[in-house]
Amino acid sequence: MLEFLAMGGYALFVWPAYGATVLVLGLAVVLPLRRHRQLTRELELIAIQHDQSQII
């Protein structure tokens, strides 16, 4: 197991590369989901304001 973790002496290069990959892929999922949620809230507020202006 330790030999696997040492990656044949290249662990200092391999593990940070894995970490950077996981970080980038995670951000590629999380950031668009957050933006979608934000835009949905903004559109709901615009729709509410539009509906209220139609009543007056």
C-alpha cells in the first residue's frame, strides 16, 4: 500500500495533480449550479415585480 502511495517516487507530482483535478472538476459542477440558483431567484423577483406593476 505504501508503495502505491509513493507512486514509484513520483508522489510529490502525482498527488497534487490529482488534487488539482478534483478541485477543478468540483468547481466545474458547483459554480454553474450556484449561478443557476442565483439566476432563478433573480428571475422570480423580476416576475413578482412585473406582476405587481400590472396590478397597479
